[in-house]
Amino acid sequence: MLYYVLAIVITAVICVPAAAFVASNYQKKTMEAKIGNAEDKAREIIDEALKTAEAKKREGLLEVKEESIRTKNELDKEIKERRAEVQRFERRIQQKEENIDKKADAIEKKEASLAAKEEEISKQKAEVAKLNEQRIQELERISGLTSDQAKDYLLKIVEDEVKHETAVMIKEMESRAKEEADKKAKEYVVTAIQKCAADHVSETTISVVQLPNDEMKGRIIGREGRNIRTLETMTGVDLIIDDTPEAVVLSSFDPIRREVARIALEKLIVDGRIHPARIEEMVEKAQREVEVMIKEEGEAAVLEVGVHGIHPELVRLLGKMKFRTSYGQNALKHSIEVAQLSGLLAAELGLDVRMAKRAGLLHDIGKAVDHEMEGSHIQLGAELCKKYKESAVVINAVESHHGDVEPTSLIACIVQAADTISAARPGARRETLETYTSRLKQLEDISNNFKGVDKSFAIQAGREIRVMVVPEQISDADMVLLARDISKQIEAELEYPGQIKVNVIRESRVTDYAK
């Protein structure tokens, strides 16, 4: 058994290498056959590719030749067209040169003819000059004057005639213009006055409060006069309790305080409880009511005139003017009237009606604060308008409505005229002609009494006094002292509304003679 196994093993050992050798030989022969086939196929593919490349090369060369031939044809065509165009331009240039040559020939001919004409004209001028010289010599011989003398004589005659005719014409035009202007101005003013209907109201500086009975007077006075003292202290108004039955008179130059006192006293009378604490409470309520009334009056005035966009503070100041009077004329009513008149006059002249009304309404706005601040109502009004961004036209109208500043617009002139109309109408102001002229005379007399004063003139309704001094007696330094002394004496001796401007004028002349 062992031998059998060993035999099998030995056989296997011998057979396996032989089998492996036989297999490797077979595989080698197979691979060599495949390589030979592959090489053949590769040669066939390379040959085929070379043939295809050669064919493609020939086709590409043909396309390039065709493209070059086509490009050459197009270039030849374009060159032919350009040559044709150049030839056309050459023909045109040649035609233009021919035309220019023809024109040059024509110009040369004209120049030749003009030269001949100029020569002929120069000859004629020489003949005319000779004849003119002969004529002048003959005229000088006949007249006995040289040409310069005759020229001066003629010019003088013509100048005198022209001056005379010009003077006559100017005089006629001025007189005609004045007549026409006066006529138109009267028509405008009359039309405006007719269209403006205003109440003739004159106000006073006192108010009367009616009492239910005379017993109320004692209650108003109070124990040892404490009630009346409290009321006068709180309101700043004088209470006059006299023999007038069932009435108390309130006296004050401040209309707002007088109105507060009137309302407070009427409330106390209705309430019946009159003592210092109640008086203080009622005065405070009255002050609040008057503030509301001031605002409402200002808004009503703006609405009545038809002016919009006014600053609220200016509207409040307008309402305050309801309690301000000038010679008895209510300042707010006067401003409304001036605004209406200004609008009517502006409409007649074809100007801005709204701007004219605005300037007329605000022209006296300074009167609302002139009791509280230093300065004239004109200066204060202009400052208020500048502060609250009013236009330059309105500011100039405020400054110029009494002639302190020159008006720079027709609207300013219209406001000036409307202010005069409103103040001058019958019943508007209580000041009589006698008191007015007396005050002007007193102003002039006060100024004339000072040493060195030559003449003095009260102008602008007594709002300004102009003093002319003798220059030999009053120096520039003395003028300052003189103006101060005159103003102090006016303050001491006269009663007047607002302020009076004192202008001292000294004229200096220097004369010399040329010998």
C-alpha cells in the first residue's frame, strides 16, 4: 500500500512539471500568433489613416485655393468701385475749378469796371468840392461872415428854437400829466372810499359798570376800603365811586387792564361775594377771558380782511390792538379799514391786492406793544415784521406809512394814502382842528425860544419837529445838546401820544471866487 502511494506521488511529481512546460509552450505560441495579427491590423490602420489624411490635405488645399480666388475677385471689384468713385471726385473737382476760374474772371472784370467808376467818382467829387468851395466863398462875400461864424450862428438859432420848443413841450406834458394824475388819483381814492363802509366810532379811556343798587358801592369799597384797594392793586385801574347813582367808573389809559377790571367787577357783582380772595380769583378768570378774546379778535380781523399765513404771534398782537386807541379811534378797526382801503386802491391800480391788504393790516402793529417797549410804533412794527419773516414790501410799508422812510413800492404809497384817509374821515378821531394846530404851534414856539434857532417846522402831524439853526452860533457839538434840551422841554410842557422826533439841521457853506 505504501509503495502504491509512493508511486502515485512520484508520478505526480514527474507529470506536473511536464504539464506545466507543455502549457507554457502552448500559451507562448498562442500569444505570438495574436501579436502577429495585431501588428498586421495596426499596419492596415496606419495605411488607411495615411490615405485619409492625404485626401483631407488635398481637399483643404482646394478650399484654400477657392477662398483665395474668391477674395481676390472681391478685392478687384472693390478696387474698381474705388477707382470709379475717385474718377467721379476728380471730375467734380475739375468742374469746380472751372467754375472758380470763370468767377475769378468775372470778378476781375467787375474790379476793373469799379476802378474806372471810382476814378470817375473821384473826379466828380473834386468838381463838387471845387463848386462847394466857390459857393461858400460867394456866401461869405454876400453875408459878410466866415463859414465858421455862419455855422455857429445857425447852430445857435437852431439850439434856441429847440430849447424853446422842448421847454414848451415839457411844460405842456407836465401840466397834462399832473392834471391826469390828479384826476386819476381822485377817482381811485373816491372809488375806494365809496366801496369801503366803516363805522364812525370814537372810544374813550373810561368804562362804566352799572350796579343793581347803591348798596353795592359799599360792598365794593369793603371794610376800611380793603376790597377797592385789592381790586385796584390787582388790575392797575382806578375805581371812581362818586355820587353817580348805581354806577362805578373805571379809569385807566391801558384798555386791556380796564377791560379785565370791568369783567372782574361784573362777575363779582353777579356772584355777590366780594372779598379780597374772591377778587383775586375773579381777576385771574377775567385775565384768561381777555387773552382768549384777544386771540379771537385777531383771528376775526384776519378772516375779515381775507389775509392768510400771518404768524400766530402777529395775529395775537392784532387782537391786542382792539383795546388800543389813537385819538379815540380804535386801532384794530383802523387797521382793518386801512387794509380794506389798500386792497381797493391796489385793485384800481392793478397791483397785488392780497399784499396790499396784508401791509395795510400790519402797518400799525407796533401800537400793540409801544406801551410796553421803547421806541415808536413804526420802529417796533418794522422789528416785529422782520422777526416774524414778513416780506420786504410789508416791512417798507410799515416803516414809510408816516414818511419816516422813503417808500420803495407802490403798495407802500397806497398804505400811506389809506392810513391818511382812515384817520382823516369825519368822526374817526376826536382831536379837533383847534387842538391840533395849537399843539403844532406849541412845538414850534418851544423850539424857537432857544438861542441860535433860526426857524422850526412841525411836520408829520406833530410827530416830528425840524429845527434850523444859525451855523455861526451853533456848532456841530452844540447841536447834540440843543436837540436834547428841546426834547426835554417838550416832554415837560406838552401832552402828546407816542413820541416826537427832534431834528436839528445846521447848514455849512464854503464860498470862494476864481480871479
